[in-house]
Amino acid sequence: MRVKRGNKRVHKRQRYQKRTSGMYGGRSRWYRHAKEAMEKALGYSYRDRRDRKREFRALWIARINAAVRMVDPGLSYSSFMGGLKKAGVGLDRKSLADIAAADFEAFRTVAQVAQAALAS
């Protein structure tokens, strides 16, 4: 006896249809195009979850560097981070960037701690 796969096929196609419902043109209507579009979208989302981490780290570094240069134009980002490590300050880049944006005086204090550690 042959199997016609009626319900299974319908549910499978509905799953693709639901996930591609907001897409443009045939990508939301035709099964083959919807399937290709969804596979691409899932691949991009997997890749970009990793890229987002890189982009945020680069943003934090740029903000920290700008704040460090405002505190002392002769101090670089890398020497600042080296000074923090030498001083035993355990703040991560995200926290440092937030402090630099929200409370510059506190960041200035942290930068002075790093400079003192570098001088000694």
C-alpha cells in the first residue's frame, strides 16, 4: 500500500510558509523559494550572532580609546589596558566603555590608576 504523505507534506510546507511570511515576493509564497530563503536566513543568523560579538568588541575598544585620549593624549589604548592589567583592575571592555560614556570622571580615575601602574 502506498503512502501519500498528505498531512506531513502540508505541515512541512506550512512551517516554511510561517517562517517566511514577511519576506518579499515569491519568497513568502512559493515553497521552493521559501525553503531557499529560509535556509539562507538561518545561515545568516548563525553567522551574524558571532559577528555581532566582534562588532560590539570593536565598538567598545573605539570608545575606550577615545576616552583614554581625552584623559591623556599621549596614552594609547594598548598601554592603558596593559596598565589596568598591571594594576590588577578586572574590568572588562564593555564595562569600561559604559563607564567612559556615562561617568567620565570615574573613567578618568580608572585611567589614572592605569597610568600609576605603568609608571611604577
